[in-house]
Amino acid sequence: MLIGEEIDRLRNRERLFLVESLDWRANRERVIYASRDLHQFLEHPSASPGRNAERRKLQRLFDRFISGQEIAVAFERRIKGSDLKRLTPRRAEVWEFKVRTRPQLRVFGRFAQTDVFLALTGPVDRAHCNYNEEITRCQQEWNTLLPAHSPVYGSTLNDYISAKGISL
């Protein structure tokens, strides 16, 4: 089964969820699918105003990615101020979305295809984040959902993300 068909099957079984843009008029340049826990965080308001503000910040970051708006990506080297970063070791193929305002939330995932990101774990507050554990958790979640498929293993950023709205 192709990975796209497998993702559709996981969506039908409510194990992956399409992240919708808050702006219904925005173009869809890329796709993010979220795990059940992350979907719950994004879609269900909290009794806590602070938690709701965090949810909106993460949704806005995802919206920028989905619609092809400007985001900063760290691919080959460390870049302060990046919104999306490939973590080390590179062979792990785990990426993090970074909300840079306090609290600095992190969401971890992998690319299934060019412009198709699976947000699998998080959000985690950077102040309490053990990156090695998060990389392992993300890989385990991938292997649970897509055991017969590998994530994208690329040598250039274009293997992962189309160029629209990307700054390095």
C-alpha cells in the first residue's frame, strides 16, 4: 500500500487528522496531519486562557506552513529563530516545529512525502524538553502508525518542502 493510501486509512480510523487552516480562504500549499493527542490540543479549547493562547500560536505557525507563507527553516546548520528544524542526528529524520514565544512549544514529526508532514508528538515546553526522548517517541509513533513505510530521507531541503515561503 502506498504511503498516501495508508495515511488515508489512518484518517478514516481517526488515528491521524488533517490540520485545517484557520483562514478558509488561504491556499493549501502543504499538508499537516496530526496525531490524536495533538489534534485534541488544537481543536478543543481549554478552561485555561494561557493554554488557549498556546494553542492559537501553534495553529498560526501551522497555518503559515500550510499556506506557503514565510517560515524560517534550519536544514543544514543551526539557525537561531527558525520555525522548523531538522534535528540531529540527521538519520533520525525527526523535525521540530518551534513556537518561539514563551512558553516555547515544540511539536515533533516527520515528512511522509514532499510537503506532507506528520506532526506526531507534542506540544512540549522547550524548558522541559528532553530532545533524545522526543526523537525516540516520534520514531516510535511513526513505527506504530506506518511500520511498512520510511519517512522522507532527503539530501536537499526540496526533498522535504517546496520552496514557496521558505527562508534559510
